[in-house]
Amino acid sequence: MLRTPETDTLRPRVDKARARTLAWLDNLAVPEAAPGVTRLSAQHDVHAWPGMLLPGTYNGIHCRALLGGLDAMTNRDRQCTVLWLESHRIAGGAFRIPGMKDDAVYKKPDRDETWRYIDFHVTNYALGAVEMLDGTRVPDLGFLRSWLEPSTFDTWFDRRDWSDPWQEGNNLVNLASFLLLLERFGDGTDRSRAASILGQLLHRLEAIQDPATGFWWDGNENGGRGLLHAMAGAMHSFHLWYARARPLPHQEKAADYTLSLDPAAVLGACLDVDAIDLLFHAERAIGYRTDEIRDWSRIKLETLLDAQRADGGFADVEDGTLRPDGWVGGYAEPQGRSNTFATWFRWIAIAMVAELLWPGWRNWQFRQMIGIGYCRTAFRSNGHG
């Protein structure tokens, strides 16, 4: 049985953890740079790896915004930081981490696919940070022009590799996030063309969704990780249904699988937030297995709070090497230590659980742009609209 908000002991822990994280972020600030520019971690050598200030900063901006840590930031400082972020754009308006080279990146054998994945991923996060600083800022979406041709989209979609559903989920949500931005900021023709491609994307995905799980994958168990990675990839794609206020097919099946995971286990910053996101939206959108989802989420919340480091940040996993996604021959640091990527992801999960257990307790500043950090907190009684 869940405790009432008045007697719950977890809310003071969340408040204390929040204050510690904001202080940790302050310690990572780069004084000589624009306001909000942040190192990735205490291990990040800015002089050796200046390009890593971009992910350090967009993660830090997102985390601060979520926790209310940007509320006192002046408009002048916000604009200064926006300009700093936008200085990392390449031709066409996409963002790229400085220092990345052809011979040091890999996601797929096709080099163009590799760069598209990395650039789309970085651009989603960077534009999300810009939006948190200035929600009226018009993005440069020149790189999206070719995607407005149905034949370009169809060719690309046909090449998706469902043996790696997690990677493809990232590809899909990133593309969809840019199309949604074009709907918002483009002219009438662009908005219409973006809406058409988004409709095409939804139609193509619904046609191949696995009704037994609610996921997209090729059925390969991949050493027992197949369904787990399919869950992670599907969670990203699900954001488009939430943003479109469209009923999500087989949502119950996806929630059933996720509830089978052990909430007391620390899976990693990505997988933990993916599971929480999926269950949060299943409970909010369709009222599915409400008590079980809340109990599961409460255990996960306690687990996450226990995982906070002494410095106030959070780690991704305990062992191994942390690298920017796709930069296989670039920046690396030991896992098991606090970094802004994991800390932001952990706080998304914590904030979603808090909103689930105690609606309206805090004004969590979730992203409006789909992708990690997006959260739709309100649905109509039928789950949509």
C-alpha cells in the first residue's frame, strides 16, 4: 500500500538529493565560459577535450531546468548560452561535438548512417537545451529539407535494422522531433509536408509493431537482452504517439513486460529512465495496472535515491568505460563516477516517479521536445487528446 503524501518519507529525500545535485552542477561550471557551460564530469579535462563541453552543457542545462535551477537565470545570460550552444552547429543547422573525425566514429558500417545517427542524437539534445533556455528561438532545420520528400523517408525507413531496436528507436524519435519542430516553426508548406511525413512514420511503424510485446524488433533474444533493448527503443518511439495524442497500440503489452523487470535493480541510466517513462505514460494515458505501476515505481525511486554519489551526482553503471554514443575512438572516462549525462537521466526518472506518486508536488520542468526528458503529464479521460 502506498503511503500518503503527508506521511511519506521519500519526498524529503528527493528534496535533499535535488539540492545536492544542483550544488554538484555548480562545481562543474567553467567560469571563463558562457553562463551554464559545464564540464561532463570532475574527470573532464577541458583543455584536452574542449568539445566535450557541448554534451556536458546540454546535459547540465536540461538537468538544471528540470530541477528548477534555471529559474533565476537572466534573459541576458540565457541568450549568451544559446549563442554558445549554437556555435557548435555545422552546415545545415545540425550540431556536432568538436573533435569528432571519420576514423573515430562508428554506429553502422555505412559511414553516412553513422554520422546521421550521431548528429541527430547530439542535435536533439542541443536543440532541447536551447528550447529550455528560450522557447521562442527558431531552430535552423536546413538539414531536414531532404526528409520532406516521401521517397527519401521511405528509402530510409526500409533500411532500418530491427536487430538493433534500441539504436533504431533513437533514430526514429530524433527524426520525429525535428519534424515536430518544423511543424511549429516552419511556414505553411513546411508544416504541411512535415505533418505528412509524421503521418507516414506512424503508419509504417504501426504496420510492423509486434502485437505480443508492443515493441519493434526482429525476435532475436540477443543473449537475453533482445526484449530489454526492444523496450528501450520502443519507449523512444512511443513519444510520437503521446505528442500526437494518438492511441498507442498494444500499450498494455509493453507495460506488462516492463513490470516484469526488477525495480530494485540498477540497470543503467538509460534503461532505468526508459522503463520509468514507459510505465508512467501507461498509467497516465490509459490507467493501466495503476497500483502495480505505482508500487513498482516507488521501489525504483528508493533504489535511485540510494544510488546518488557522495558528490551529489549520479553514475551510469559501475564498471566499464563511458564514451559519447558513437565516438568509439574519442573521449573516454571510467564508469562508476558522476557525470552530467547520467545525472540528468537519473533525475528524469526520479521526477517522473515523483509526479506519478505526488501529482503537482513540484513544478518539474520536463522537455517539450520529444526524446529523453519529454513527459506528457496530462491526458484526457480516454487516455488521449
